[in-house]
Amino acid sequence: MKHIYQVLDMSCGGCKTNVEKALLALSDIHKVEIDLATKAVVVEMQSHLSLDTLQQALLTAGLHYTITMPEHEFIHHPKQQTSIKNGNGVFYCPMFCEGEKTYPTQSGCPICGMDLVEQPSTTQTTQFTCPMHSDIVQDMPGSCPICGMDLVTLEAEDSEQKTYQDLLKKMKISALFALPVFIISMSDLIPNNPLNVLMSGQNLGFVQFVLTLPIVFWTCWMFFERAYTSIITWNLNMFTLVGIGTGVAFIFSVVGLFFPEIFPDDFKTESGTVLLYFEATAVILTLVLLGQLLEAKAHSQTSGALKALLQLAPATAILLKNNVEVVIAIDKIKKDDLLRVKPGDKIAVDGVITQGKSSLDESMISGEPIPVDKVEGDKVTAGSINGNQSFVMCAQKVGAETLLSQIIEMVKTASRSRAPIQKLADTIAKYFVPIVVLIAILTFMIWVWLGPEPALVYGFVNAVAVLIIACPCALGLATPMSVMVGVGKGAQSGVLIKNAQVLEIMDKVDVLITDKTGTLTQGKPSVEEVFSQIGNADDLLQKIASLNQYSEHPLAQAVVQSAKEKNISLVEVADFEAITGKGVVGIIDKQKITLGNLALMRTNKINIGDDALMQKIIFAQEQGKTVSYIGIDDKVLGYVSISDSIKSSSKKAITELMAKGVDVIMMTGDNKNTAKAVADELNLSEFQAQCLPEDKLNKIKQLQAQGKIVAMAGDGVNDSPALAQADVGIAMGTGTDVAIQSAEITLVRGDLYGIIKAKKLSYAVMKNIKQNLFFAFIYNILGVPIAAGILFPVFGVLLSPMIAATAMSFSSVSVIVNALRLRKISL
């Protein structure tokens, strides 16, 4: 390991030499480099030594110098290692052959042989380097200890880009060797072959052999390794076919070149040399490599949405420490840190504004382009971009806890999930390769039996073409590529999909059950009136606000906020109890305070009061307000009315859903009068009021028993059972974490119109998957018989193995490119 220290009292070359000798006297230190200008000492040690140990070494040598650690420790790395990975060191197969199984290294998938892809890291670790001295790397911003320049962010290494670059290098080398092999082979078609003037056909064969060797044993050797692995593990795949086909052609050609006498005349030319297929081997392997290259390029784009999300968080933030601004790396931010956000800066973590105001662009998170005004007390989300005003925020969620990190994790997980429709492709792929090998054998036998002369040659070439053209990878990629791109597109539009199965189900939903507060309404209720029959309403407000200070319900928070705005102090509450779906109970000043709906009052046998009070309550409810009864001991002595405006998008969303044949049912714990007022405004034909969590759960079960596909939209803890039971649970991103965990879809903005987006996305993804499966099926259904020579008896047409290789290479690419079209759909 290497560390940098500073010896402050060095002034000359003699000092430098003495310090170097003193430190090297320690057995654990094997190298010391000293920069006299900056007094920086780079120490390379086998195990970490404390600063006191180093100081004592100098004193022992009679050097009364002070050795210190710089403000930030710098680490010297060899230049080839001065990059950091943006992944987490865990790899997965893009075809998800073993489901969500991951692998510790980037070798080929043990099932299909394809290159594994590294999972991106959910949390960001940022390092910094000097633009002039790339071996200087540290985990905090600052200046270079050697030249003093400001350090810059160390660019992360993209494993997919590295794979692409490696394949590109091999592709160039393969093409360089394959082209002359192809030219030599094709020269036989030229009358009076000019190359025969230079050397004999036998010698030209040796030239082809030499040029083919680098392709077989270097640039494309990985295909044979994967083929071998697939055979010994009996996980037959595309590389099985490529390896067998090109391997047989290469071995045949080598034997024919060195031992021509063992072959029958059918395989020989007029000059007595054996027909060689080095050009088929070289060109086919190069074309397969080209397909892998194009596939790697296309595949890197399928995860483009996830990569874009990873880029949303900034590398640094401005920490306010004792009113002094300090630039720190994002991964060093701690909960409750105060951060300064300047105009144009990205928000580093989730938090709340404590000073100032601004407008934030949250489009990267929510998918909505309109800036959102934020003032003191409002929450801000990592990845948002600040407008033209500065503010101070308090960090509340950092690292993997931020909404952005959760979105990245959800997208990452959903991209690896398997849709039910993929089972068909998996079943066919299981038997695909053995069937193709059997067809190749039958092709050879039929040509030998019924084909024209030279029958053996025709049989051999067409059998190789059958092996090469078949592409099980196109089948395997059909579903996961569409899912990956679709999930990413949804995330960019504020619709988070938890798994692929929900993408398949969402388009079939015919009933939507929705909560009211926070789902149809803004979820930002405010107190309209506190009515008291015993005098000062503020006294009653103090009691119910004190009671609600322990509750996270939006209505409770509205009451607490109302008390704060009136500077009413809260008091201690004993025996607090929250009763789900009903309200809260507690003891204040030896009085039992009950706050909640009518069912809670009846359960606690509290006298409702006179008719005049009930008339006032009913009138407020008919205005669409939520009314909670306030009981003191055994009698209702007042009420609090709370308004929560309906979201502007709710009516539009419900209208479109009903136009698509979806029945929308509102189920709320609110009273019937309030529920009816909201239902009338939204033109809902069906609603249920005064619902408990089990009522919503039972309703969903009832509808499912009738064969309905039910979606449930909610945002509260009490919605969790229903969200879990529904065929598709839809949580508002503005709601509770429990609701989000219980749901399969999360709408980041908490906007019901996101359900329309989810249905559009579901339809588009399923259509795309079916197109991909059709392409894959029709390609193999038509390609294999043509390669076998089915057109020859009628049209005299045969498919060259090289053309077959080209078609095979582009089949997988066509599936991926079709999946990429999902990025352009409008939600």
C-alpha cells in the first residue's frame, strides 16, 4: 500500500536523503519517494504503519522533523489502475438464463456463453485525480500535492464499454487476416487465376492456413471455449453450433492440406488437391465476432436509462460547517448535514430546505418538465437541478436511502426479472440446439443419398450452413431486451416497475380500486375549521395537535401544522394509540381525548352530541371536507374539518381509464358525504366510504374471484394489505415507504395519470416482445430449411455458410435494435 505524508522541516537534498534512510530502516517500508518542493513523502509499505511509528523512526535517526498526514490522504496508483469502476463487481447474463443469478467474474455465461454484464452500483463512490499526475488519487476534492492543480473527478470505467473496445480490437485483427484468406479463396473463380502464377494451389493453401491460425486460436478462440463448456455441461447454445460448424470446417481443411490422400475424389479438385474451407472458417468466425461487437454496442444502449439515472447525482456537494463552505464528495455526506445548493447545482441527497427558496427541475426523477417551486420546509430529492436561487438544505436520506438510489435499485432489479411470456421461448430454446444438430446430420445424409455430384461436398457445406445460421440467442434475447429498455423508459417517465410480470399484467387490468387522500387528492390537507362547543377553539386545537404529533397520517400532520402556524405549544400525551382506519386516542391532563371518525366514537361509546352539531358536520362533509370528531372523555365536544384539494390530473386520468374499459372504484375511510362529494366531482359511478383496510382487501378478493384483473392505487400504511393482494399494486411515490414496498408499480410524482403511462408502457413492451419473438421464430423457421438446401431442387439456390453466418450475426442484433425502439415511445 502507498500513502503520502509531509515532512515539514526538510530544506535541502541532505534532509531528503536522511529522511529516506530513516524510513527505509523500518522493515515494513520498502520504498520511499520524496518531492522536496512540496515536502511530500510517498511511502510504500507492506502493512499500515501509524503516524507515531514513522515519527519515532525519524527521532531514532536523530532527525527532529515533524511528519504529518495531509488534509486528505493521497493514494498513488500505477497508471494502468487510475480508474474506478461504476459497477459493483457483480455480473449477470443479459439473457437471464439462470433467472436473477449473478456471477463474481465477467467470464461468459455458463448456460448461453454470452458476455456477462456488470451491475451498476446503487451508491456512488467518487474519487479525484490530478489532470497532470494521474497516479494521484484521493477520495476528497482538493489540490494536487505535487503541482498544486485542482483535482478533477476520476472517470468511472464502464465494463460494457471495455467489452466493446476489446471486441473492436479483435474484430480489426480478424478482418485483417480474414480478408486475404477470402481473396485467395475467391481467386479460383477468376479465369486463369493470377495467384497461381505466384505460387501453386498447395502453397496458397498453406498461406490460408497460416492466416487463419490467429483467428481460430486468438481473436475468436473464446467461441470454441464457450462451445466446449456448453457441451461438457450440456447447456447447448449458439456457440455450440458455431464451434461445431467452424471447428469441423477448420479440422477438415487442415487434414485435407496435410494429408490429401485420405480423402475421396469427391473432395478434390482437378489438380488433385482437396477443397479447403479455411475461408469459411475465417470469414464465419469474423462475422460472428462482428455480430458480438454490434450486439455489445446495442446492448450498452439498452441500459442507457439506468446509466442516465446514475449520472443524476453530482460527484460533490457543499457542506456548511461552522458557517464555512467546504466541498466534499457525495459519499461523505451524513444525515443532518447542512448543505448549500447554488444556482444550477444538482441536489446531492434527499432532504428538506431549511433556508431560502428556489424552483427545481425534477424532470429526471418525475418525468415532468415543469419546474417545481420549493420553500422552507419543502422536501427536495437527489438528482433534481436547482434553479437560479441559492438555498440551504438539511440532509435526511443519504447513500442507498435516497429516492434516486431506490429508483436505480428498483430499475436494476426489474430489468433482471423474467416475464411469464418468456417461458415459451425458454422451453423452445431448451430443445433448439439438439434439434439443429440433428437437422444438420440429416442434411448431410440426404445430400449424400439424393444430391448431385459431388454429393459429399454439397452435404458437408450445407450441414455447416445449418449449424451456422441457427440462432437460439435471438429467442433468448427477445424478452429480456424489451423488458430492460421498457423498465428504463418507465423510470425516466416517473413510472417505476418492480418486476417484468407486472408489465405483462398491467395492460390487462380491467378494475382500478383507488384510495382518496393522497391518491386522488393532493395529499397536502389543511385545517379549515376547528369548532368547539366549550369555548376557545385554540384550546381544542392544542389537544388534538398534541395527540397527532405522534401520528404520520397526512391529516394528523395538517392539524399539527395548523397549531404551529398559530404558535400553539404542544403538550405531553399519555397512553397514545393509533387505530388503523379510525383515528387516535390518548390521555391529556387526565382527560381521554378521542379524535377520529364516527366508527371510532361508537366503538368508544362516546355520545355524539346534539343535532345542531351534526348538521354543521354534515354540511362540511357535503362540501367535500374531511371531518374528524373530537371527543373528550365520553362526549363529542367539537370537530375539525380538513380540506384536501383534488389533483388536477385525477379527473383526466379517470376519464381516460374508463374510456379504456377500466372500472374505477374509490374506496376511502372517509365518511359517505365527503366521499360522495369527491366521487361526484370526478364522475365516479361507484365508491365506498368508511372503509377499513380489510374492506379494501376483501373487495379485491371478491373481484378477483369474478375473474377480474384488479389494480389498487394507494399511498398509506393502511393500503399495504390491498396493494399486496391486488394483481397490480400501484403506490404513490409521495406516500409511505411501506406502501411503496408493497406495490409492484410506484408513481414517483404521486400522480394518478401515471397509471395511464403504465398501461401505455405495458402495451408497448408486450407488443415489442411479441415482435421480437416473431422475428426470432420466423428467422429460424425459414433460415434453417434454406440453409439445408430446400430451395435447391426448384431454384438451384444454395446458402453459403458465410452468408448464413452473416444472417445469424444480425439476427440477435435485430432483436436488440427493435427493443431499442421502446426508448422513442411517448408516454
